[in-house]
Amino acid sequence: MVNDTISDMLTRIRNANMVGHQIVQIPSTKISLAITEILKEEGYIEDFESYSENDRKYLLLSLKYIGKSRNPVICKIKRISKPGLRVYSNAKQLPKVLDNLGIAIISTSNGVMTNLKAKELGIGGEILCYIW
């Protein structure tokens, strides 16, 4: 049993990227599904699908690589808010990740979204992770 499902998800993606795997399996939760949808919208993964096995739900993520040398699209993925130290930000102080070349995933009262969308809507929240 994993206590921090977001960190587990990000670590699985990071590890699969480092060794060049095409597909990574992640236990499905509402928050991991929301983060996966954002990764697909922003173009960091190719696609994902959900399936069940032995009464457990999983997500299969198809990672994205560039060129013949298969360089991963996700250069770095970093967890910010942790169970031991939560990090919150209001709408005016939302972070810029690499001058908006990367994204920050924010958990807001309107759901999970990127820092750019949260700034546009004028709402803050908990900063879950940075991706670039």
C-alpha cells in the first residue's frame, strides 16, 4: 500500500522515461487520472487507457519520445507539495516553470489544472508538481 499515490505515479513515469520504456502501468485514482489527462492535453504523453484486473483499476500510459535517438519529451518531473509539507499558492503568486516552457499542476477548488489555466481563472491552490 502506497501512502502518496501522486509521488508513486511521478516516480513510475520518471523511471520508465530513464530506461526508455514505451508503456508504464499506474494504479488508477481520481487524482492520477486527472494528472494523466493534463499530461495528454499538454503533449507530454501520447495516450492512456484505463483497465481493470483482479478488482483493481490501472492506467496504461504511452510515453512520448522524439527523434531516432528517442529522447523523452518529459525532461524532468518534480513533486512539490508532499504529505509532510503542503505547498499552496494564491492566484497572484502561481509559479512559472522555466518561463512557461514547462507546467505546474495545481489542485484547485475547480479541479486539477495547469498553472496557466488557474492564473487565467484567477484561482490558486495546492502545487502538486512541476513538469518540463
